Amino acid sequence: MKKFWLVFMLLIMGISIFATETLVIKGSNTVFPIAQLWIEELKKQYDIRITLEGAGSSTGIAALFNGTADIANSSRWLKDKELVRMHEEGKYFVPFIIGYDGIAIIVNKKLNIESISLEELKDIYTGKIRYWAQLNPNLPKKPIVVYSRNTASGTFETFENIVLKGEKMSPTVRMVESTQLEIDSVKNNPYAIAYTGLGYVTEDVKILKVEKVMPTKATILSGEYPISRPLFMFIDATNGLPDRGPVKIYINFAVSKKGQELVEKAGYIAAYGF
Amino acid sequence: MYRELKYLLNTITIFAVATLSIVILTLIFIFMISESLPALKSVGSEIFTSFNWYPTYDDAEYGLLTMIVDSFLLTFLTSLVVIPLGYIVSAYLYAYANLREKEIVRSVLDLLSGVPSVVIGSVVLIYIAPVLITFEIWSTENLLLTIIGLTILSLPYVVSLTYESFESVDKVLFESALALGSSRFSALFIVITRAALPGILNAFILTVNRIMGETMVVLMVSGNANIIPKSLFDPLRTLTSAIASEMGEVELGSLHYSVLFVAGLILLIISLILTWISKSIQRSWKH
């Protein structure tokens, strides 16, 4: 899959060299599928060249500083050191919220559990709780098989911030490369637990309530569901926001009705219009 | 005149192409070393003495030791399975199989060696892993599966190399042994094996090298948990899978990035040592 994107990107890059008006977008892999849908749609309507690269939120923002990207996708807010650097370099980045991502906690359908607290979740992922029976005596006395996305993933970052709160994940946690693999493992393994973006969850697994709240569109938008995050795109507005041109077109489309519908299509929660 | 010019042109072309590969190799070395220097300088010995790998946290820890141990452990255990297996298969091919059987086995192995490792990883993950659950093994990505995957992957390799070293021995030796009344079994395992020993050892070392550097299968089925497995059903994480899994989104130029290059450098050095051993075995064979 990664190779496919690499070829895809190289292809776009190759084409873009000959284009005059190019829009360069870099950043979060979480936002990548949204941006991809947007670009597909935009290319039908306008004659602009857009290159999209998913290399992580930090890389995107760093590219915005260097001027090698016009738009940085990010699944997190700016870090302190980035704010300081902005101040030092006299730059001003404007954030746009483009949608929300809720992280669902999933277990096997056969497991007799409906709800979990943030505290319990933290104990599972830091290795303090190792058996399901420790959580609740009614649960089987079997080891919990814990799955996580690898550290490169934006979902990991959010989970770490909200659930682990700075504590380190136990080394026994299996770091896997893809969300699909997590879902398949939970589907097949009656004692597994994993977390994934809400948009990816299928019928094959059970979603747990966290702090007694079910992750739904409503609870994520209202902030009731604890493990969710806004998704951003940052634009360098040191010299003001552009009045015309590809950046302007892109922003307008992102917050438009069609653009927000595509956010939902990519598996996330639209920020506007609902 | 024309001939000389042609000769000169040919020489230059060949020389340039040959130099190019050497230059590329040298550049890779320089690149690896220069990228890993920042980590070696500022993290220092922690890399080789600490078991904790938490590169993305605020109080980051960059210990590669768990992965180094896992890499060696996995290579050792896989070699323990695949080398005897490969030896037996190639012994069968050499001494027992008739032409038809030979053809079938060899072409199957050739086909197998062409299967991409990602496909082997998927097959193991999708078809073998669920079987474990029926045996009440809940950890479905583990050491055992990784060994199975790597065995499938490297068997063709070890068979063809070992078989070649058998073939390089003069056929007369085998036939005279048989003529003197030895059985096929002892002729092969004593006479031919002794004659082909350097070649066989060489084949084993190259296989070990191959297993050590394999990434995709390991990444997919090892479970990627940073622990040293205590049983066959525990997950593990090797240097190669750490690089493959984290290089994609690491911040360029950061310490984390640099430590991943140290991991690469370790693999490169191991591979160099193995290649050197293999070369010196070949050399001693010739004299």
C-alpha cells in the first residue's frame, strides 16, 4: 500500500514540475484520506495542480515553516516549540477545523463487556491490568491481548495524550501497521482490545462505551465522548490570507457542503453543517 | 584506429559502470554513518545497553537492546529450523530424486522463491494465525508464526545454495563411494558433505544473512511488541521491523530518526561480517 502511494506521489510530483500553479499539501496521515477525496473533486472543477503528501503532522508543519508546503494538514494542535518558533520567525499560521476524529475502543463481540473507564483503559495499556478478570470478576480469567497503532500514527498520538496522559505504553502492547489489521485481530480473537478511528469500525467488532458515553456523531461533536480530537489544516497567513488562487479555492471547498460531506465519506465527523 | 577507439570506449563504459556500484556502496556507508552520528554522540551507550524503546515521548528513551536480542534470537531459531530442512531437501535432490522428481521440486522451489515476502506474510497472518486460536493460543502474532513465515521464505534460498555446492563436487566421488559399497546415505552425508563443506557452510551463512535482514514478513506477523519473548507464543520486534514501521513518519533530523539509522548501521555491520566470513571460507576452499 505504502509503495503504491509512493509511486502515486512521484507521479504527481513528476507531473507537477511542468505545471504553473501548484498547491502543495503535506502533513497528517489521518487527514490524508479527506484531502485525497477533496483533491479528486477539485480536479474535476478547476485546472489546478495539487500534490499531496502524508508524512505526519510534524513534518507538515515543519514544511510550512520552510515554505515547502502551502497547506499543512494536522491531527493535533501546535506544539509549544512550534508556537515559539512562529513568534521568533515572525510568522502567523491560521488553523481551520475541518472535522473531528473519534477514537473507538473495540473488543470482540463475544466478550461480555459494554463499558470501560479512561482509568481502566490506561491501566490496560500501561500493563497494570493484564487479565480481563481483573477488570470485572465476571469476565474470563484470560490475558488481555492489547493492540495499538504504531507510534508513527496520528491516532496513536491522540490516544497517548488523552488516555495515557504522558505515561508510557507497556512494551507488551502489539504495535501494528494498519487499522484493518487491528479490526481483523479483534474480530478473530475473543480476548483482544484495540482502538481505531470511528470511521473505520465495522460490524464485526463491538464498540465500548467510554466513561458511559457511546462514540457517535452527536457525542463527539458535543465533546461528551472523551477520546476525540479536531482535525486541522494550517495555512501560512503571515502576509494575510490569499484573496484568490489555489489556496483560496481549496479552503472554500474544504468548508463547503460538498467538502464536509466528503469528510464524512472518509470516515470522520464533519465539523460544519450538522 | 577505429578498433582502438572502440576498445577505449568499451573500457571506459565498463569501468564507469563498475565504479558506479562501488561509489554507490561507499555513499551508502557514508550516509548511514553520518546520519547515525548525532544519536551515537548525544544518546551514547544507552542505545546498546537499555531495553526501553520510547522514542516519541517527552522523556525519550532510545534503547535498541531488546530489538538486537530479538533479531539474533529470531535468526538463530529460524536457522535451526530452515538449515537442517534445506540440507535434507537438497540431499534428497542430489542423491535420491530421479530426474522427474528433481524437476518438480526445483521448479516448485523456484516459484516459491519468486513469491513476494508480503504475500507470504499475508498468508501466514490470514490462514495460519486463526488456527492458533482453536488451540487456545490467544496471542496470534508471535515468534512461532514468524519462524514459520521466515522458513517458507528462506527455504528455496538455502536449498538452491546447498544443492549447488553438492553439484560442484566431482560426480566421480559419489560414484566411487557407491562402487566401494557405501550406501547412498553414507556416501552423501559423509563423503560428499565433507568435500562440499565450505560451500555448504557458505550457503548457511548467506541464509543467516538473508533471515537477519528480512523485514516484511517479520513486520507483519511478529506482533511488533518490544519485549524479549519467553515462549514461542510471545510477540517480538526486530531491528528491521522497527525501521520499517517508524521511518515513515519520523521527524527528519530528529534523534529518533538518527537512532533508526543506528539500527540500520548495526544490521549493515552484521551483514558485512557475515559476508566477510563467507568470502574467507570460499577463499580457503580454493587453496
